[in-house]
Amino acid sequence: MSQSNVSDPNVLLVDDDESLLRLMAIRLRGEGYNVQSAGGGKEALKLINSQNFDVVLSDLRMPGLDGLSLFEEIMALRKDVPVILMTAHGTIQDAVEATQRGVFGFLTKPIDHEELRSLMEKAVSQSQGAQRGQWCEKIITRSMQMEQLLDQAFRVAKRDVSVLISGASGTGKELLASAIHKASKRADKAFVAINCGALPENLLESELFGHARGSFTGAVNEHQGLFREADGGTLFLDEIGDMPVSLQVKLLRALQEQTIRPVGSSKQIPIDVRIISATHKNLSKEMQEGNFREDLYYRLNVVNITLPTLRERSEDIPLLARHLLKSSAERHQVKVSRFSDDAMQLLTTCLWPGNVRQLVNVVEQCVALTQTPVIASHLVEQALSASEQKWPTLTEARDAFEQKYLLKLLKMTDGNVTRAAELAGRNRTDMHKLMKKHNLHSADFKPD
């Protein structure tokens, strides 16, 4: 269940009696519910198609689309939403028919306050438990796009297939991968993550497959590797698009044969691991350019889930900001309660190129710097300015170093690729690929 529904249950109230609609809305808001009202079934369906509700509370007898017909329409869209029906003409037969069809509860008008409270609490509890349980409690959202994505992820989690998560940096790919693991039958086993762009090829191979003692200088002990560490569970390969092609071959073989061979060993070890991978790159383009193996791509991309940028789910920004503020204030034990209205306006209109990761950074800075319980807009401006000059990720820093290294190398060798490759300890093919990656041309370095 997404976090928004845990703290603020969303209720859709449907009745053709305007005075009762107003009265019930006031009563439910007094109980802490977010209430939206609809004067009939058709209006209610429009709201259900565009928003997420934890409970629908509807009149049974309405002109046009009545309560039972509305319930049938809702079930075709969202089977996990409890529907409670109300009627001034309540009979045992009505109640039996409604509950047989799957209606959560039945209330007779005039509505008894205690009966309403009890039934609503049970409905919200079921909604929060049945929709997705606690598997994705760390994913904060009220976005319809994200809710649909999480529904897809929950269904995929139950099938033991490989998943490729696409999305820009900072959108929460590892968080989603961890949630899928928690919703899967492997949840009681290990979830192990590694960034494939953060390590040189030889170290990455050792980290994944392990190594035998004495297999290389410094290998004083046997290392079991992450495949064995994740055995029975899930291995998350972040930034899979950065994995060297030669290592992609070994990964493909491991997935096909369900065995691994540690570096320096002749022994094949059976593995039982689910692979979830992620990338911010366009792997189709990487395949065309020869940087990613097509056979591995189809092995990893059985199901693809694409995370939206924070800007694409802008309705989540206030929700996320408040949640992050509360968490940060509790962690640092400071009395900060909220953002000022103009500060929140600034947050919601920012483009967020760094996505959720950047928002986390901005909120942390604001909490650290504020001297009042309410965070002012100038602190948000200051934090946003600082975050634009953010510390690079390890992959970004590595790419920047790689480019500078190649520039210096090609200048030293006057654009002689063979000589540059020798100095770098690479073959000519690798050197040409690296130059292509950084848009470098040997002719630009040759003397006039």
C-alpha cells in the first residue's frame, strides 16, 4: 500500500441527496478522512477513473446508475476497493444480495454513527492490507501512474521472472526492486544489490561470481560472491548498461546454465537466484551500438517497468516533501513541522532533474539549516541552488575520469590508437569503443 493511504484514507461518497451528502462529508472529515463527493454513479465513475480511493460509500437507490451497478463497475476497474452501500429502504433481501455480490458492508439510513465508524475502519484496514500489504510501504505516492505501476509490479513479483527497471537516475529503481523482492515468494531470503558501473571489470567479476583463494594477487581467502550470497533470493544488478561486454557473456552463461564458476576455480556451483536489473540508459540503442548483448537483453527484460520522473508525478511532491521532512526531523531530533506555503509552492514548481534523490537532499539541507519550526522559501532556494551543483554519482565520476584519461592519452600519443591502447593496457577494439563512448576522434589529436 502506498504511504499516502496509510496516513490519509481517501473516501468517495456517492449520493443523489445533496443535504445528506454534505452532512456525511462533514462527519467523515471529522473522523480524519479525505472525502470527495459525487452526486450520482456516473460522476463517481469519472472520479474513480482518475483518482485512487481506499473506500467507496454509496447510496443504493439512485437514478441512472444505482449503487449495485456502480459496485459492479468499480469491481471491473479495481477489485481491491471496498464498497459500502447505504439505503433508506434497507431490507434483509437487499443486504443479502449486496454481500453475496461482494459488497463490503451495508448501512441503513438514518446512519448510526458508531456503526459507520466501525465499518469504515474495517474497510480501510482491508483496503490497506489487501491492495498490496506492507511490501511497498517505503514508496510514497498518490499518483495514479505510480499506483498502476505498483499494481503491475505486485503481479510481476508473484511470477519468478526477470525484471528490468528503466528510469532516470534518482527515480527509486533500487527501492522498487526491493519492494518486488518483498512481495515475492523469495521474500524470506536475501536481497543483494550491486552497482555494475561502480567497479572495474575484474573486481565486478569477482564480486558477482566469487573467487578461489590465490586466484590473483591479494586473494588470500576464498570469496563466495554475490550470486551465492543471494542464493534462493534476489540479486539486483543496478546500472546493468554499464557492465563490460566481456562480463555480459559470463553473466548470460550463468543465467542460462544456472551455475557459476568463481574466478580461478574449475568448479561449477549451482545457483537459484532471481535477477532484477535496472538502467538509466536506452538499452535498445546500446545494443545497436554493440555495447550490450541482445541475447542478454532478452534474458533480463522478460518484464519491463519504467519509473516516471518526479516531474511526471508532480502530485507526489507535496506528499513526499512532508514525509521526508517528518522523517528527517525525527532522525535529527529537531522541531520542524512544515514548509511555508511559498516554500511548498517552490518545491512543486521545481523541475527536479535529480528526481526523488534530489528532493531528499533538498529537504535534508532545509531541516539542517532552519532555525524555526516552519521552513521558509529562502532556505528551499538555497538548498535547490546547492543541489544543482550536486556531488556526482560514482558512475558519473568514473565516466568523467575516463574521458579526461583518454584525452590525455590521445594527446600524448598524437592520436595513435594502437599506442594509446598499449599504454592503457587495452586492445584496439576496446580503445575504439571507449573513444566512441566519449565522442573522441583520433584525427583531432594528430599533429598538423
